[in-house]
Amino acid sequence: MKSTLDKTNEFLMPNYGKIGLEIISGKGAYVSTKDAQGKRKRCRDWLGGFAVNSLGHCHPDVVAAIIKQSKKLMHVSNLYATSPMAELAAKLVELTEDKNAKVFFCNDGTGANEAAAKLARIWAYEKYGPEKNTVVALMDGFHGRTMFSISLTGQKKMQKKFAPGVPGVKFVNLNDIGSLHRVVNDDVCAIIFETIQGEGGVNIMDQGFYNEIETLSQKYNFLRIVDEVQSGIGRTGRMFSYQQYENISHHGPEIITLAKALGGGLPIGAVIAKGNIGQSMLFGSHAATFGGNPVSCAAALAVLKVIEEYDLLNFAKQQGEYLMNILADFAGIHKDKIKQVRGEGLMIGIQMEEPYQAGDVVKAMYEKSVLIGTAGPQVVRFLPPLIVTKDQIDQTLKKFEQVIKRL
Ligand SMILES: Cc1ncc(COP(=O)(O)O)c(C=O)c1O
């Protein structure tokens, strides 16, 4: 009989590479795995489905909300209202601290960024005419794999064989104010950015660059789209990672995109647009059949409630500081192998020195029953759940140090 791994490798397209590990179940910070030899192992999950399982696996409150809602109503057209969708939209608006904000729901991160970029274009079209259509993005950014999102993704290797991309996209370098000045003009309708580039290597936008984007957005009348798909919903110890910046005038970026952790494991994406910008998404301009799915929205409401009830933003911030302090000590001791440790809250990247490869660290950590990820060939990525305990941090970092020593 063919195993799950055999069938996966035989019947699925090879875009994720050859799959060598099955995840059978998950609970809290742990998953049960089975490898190609049929060997079962319980692993600590510090990848979290790429920053999705922020409350750990199968959080009981999220599971309860899903069961309750799925017994009642699982799908209707967006021609109709449902309570979970309306409640979630109201909650997201409340979180932005702008009562005029409007929400669009879709199914994932790329869908959220597609919708945000389209919103910026239609907003500019309505307000200033068709010439103002350039979207600026950042090198090493990542915004998803559909055509507009991949065109906004500053990583050539991902775009190469899918050319031509969406026209009207220009790139600037992260934290390079000069390159921003060279590119931005009156034709720009939006700039899209991550405040911490996740896939691009856990690169943090500095305060000066963030401020300059804001200043230029006012001068040239363009929108700021902050991609919080990976960094949002508590990952950095704040609801939205852009809240790390000081002296924010207004209420931060005009458009926020969300997905990943919002659904607690169910697919959902969201665009929140402040002021009256969302009104530009005129009747018939955009849609998603499953957007605002009642079960996904019920799960998301449960996620936000758990974060609030257990004060998980502060908890994640504290755990992140604890983890980063230990890692900073490691980096000091193992200077020959660790080049830099960077991150915010529980979104952490460890840049390895040449010739050490992040992939080798991932493999060695799996041998020690810990799942982690990479962000490019040289950066090891830790995305533990927001509920991670100090004990779990100590134990995992002990294993990490053993791995580093043996490299
Ligand atoms: C910052 C960011 N934006 C967008 C995406 C795309 O999200 P999805 O895979 O849900 O389409 C990702 C996925 O890793 C991401 O990290």
C-alpha cells in the first residue's frame, strides 16, 4: 500500500520539492510526525506552518468556535450578511483605531495583497486619473505568488520564468532613502512593504526609512500598504508590527493586509483600509467567493479573543526578549558560525556565517525533534507559537547550541 508520503510525491505537483515528512497531528506547541521510513516522532514546532499556528496547534477555543459555527452555517455568497463576518470586520476596524476603516475578506496572503494593490490603483484612478498607477515595492520583500503579488515581490528568482509581470511596478532597496527618492514621484499610487521582511531574511525596516515613506506619501499623495501577513496578529509582540515605530502621525499606514495567524489554522485573508479609501472598491470591482467564510471568521474571532484574554501580545514580547537575549549570547560565543541575530517579538532570524547553511541547521534540529525554517540559504528562522514557555525556549536553545557547536 502506498504511504501518505508516496501519494503526496506521486500525485501533487512538485512545486514544494520532494516531501519527506508527514505531520499526523498537532497539539499546542507540538506535532506528531512520521518520516519516509515510517518512524514516528513528536516534535516541537517552531515553524508553525510558516507563522500561522500562533496559538499553537488546535487551540481548544478556536476548535470550539469552528465546531459551533460549522454546525450552523458554513458558506453563503457575499450577496448576504453573516454574523461572524460582520463581527470580525468590526473587530478589525476597532484594532486599527479608525472607526471609518473598511475591510475586504479573501482567503490568503497573496489574495490580500492583490486586493490591496488593486484598491490603491482604483483609489488613485477615481481621485487623480489613470496616470497615477505605479506601485513601489521593496527588494527582498515577499508578497505572495499570484501575478500582482509576485510582481511586487523583490526576488527575481521567483519571477523569472513567469514574465512578463504586472506593469507599473518599481523597486527600492530597504533602508536606502536615496533609492526611495529616485523612484517616488506623482505617478506613484502606493508603496507596499513589510516592516520585517519574513521570507527575504528577517530584515527590519529602520525608523528613518519608515518616516521617510510617510513624509513622501504625504508629499506625493500615495498610499502605504503594510503587509502584515506574517508579522501581524501578535507575531512581533504587537497586534501589527508597524506599531513598533514611534511618532506615527495619523494612525500608521493607510492599508493593512493580514492572513496567516488571523485564522488560527483556517484560511483567511483581510485588507483593512483606513479613512474613506475602502469606499473606492466600488460595486463589482473585486470579489472572492470564499471571502468572509463564516467558519474562518468565527475561528479568527476566537483567535483575537484568546490574544486579548491571555494578554498574549505582552507575553510574546517578553518571551521574544528572553529568547533574543540568549541568542545574542550564543552569537557572541559562536562568532565564527553566527553572523547576526535579528527580529522582533517571536519573529527571529539567525544569519549564519559563510559557508554554513541554514538548511543544515534545519536538518540537525529535526534530528533533535524540533521543526524550524529558513529565510534564504543563510538565515535560520524561528517562529515559535506565542504561547511558548521559558522552559521550552531553554530546552530548544540548548539543542540549537549543540547543533551550532557540531556544525
Ligand atoms: C509577508 C507575506 N506576504 C504575503 C505572503 C503570501 O501569503 P499566502 O501564502 O497566504 O498567499 C506571505 C507568505 O509567506 C508573507 O510572508
